[in-house]
Amino acid sequence: MYLGRVVGRVWSTVKHPSLEGHKLLVVEPLTPELSPAGRRVICADWSGAGPGELIYYCRGRESSFSFLPQEVSTDLAVVGIVDSVDVRRGRSDRS
């Protein structure tokens, strides 16, 4: 699973029938320290997340599992909303 922040929403009038009724969100990947970590991605939303929320998402075939028993054609899905992040670094990680 990956950490990210919802930064937008995709509006689509034509999409695969299995995506009907599901939100598509623009997600910015983040590091555990909440710094940007790459290019933004588009995720199908299962969790009901909204703009600015910290979320976790998954990639690959597993991303469609949260929609079961419905079969959704997606390889990226928001599967949870994060309440807080607590990063504890070991002694070797300190400068």
C-alpha cells in the first residue's frame, strides 16, 4: 500500500461500465514524512475520500478487491483514509 493525498477529481462522461458510479480521484504520492514522492496518479475511490484528505491506496490487481463482489476495471484504488501518521526513525536514520 502507498500513502498519498487527494488533490483533485476526474470528471468523465464516458468510461468503462464497471466504473459507473465510482469517483476517480487525483492522488499525489507521499513519503511517510508527507513529502511529495512522484507523479500524480488517478485512483478509483472505494473509501469516500475527499479533497485534501490523507489516504492510502494500492496498485495492481489487488486494487479491485475492495469493490467485491462487483468487478471494477482498475489498477489503482483508494482503500482507506488515514487519521494520523507516526514515523519513528532508528538511531542509524538520524543525522
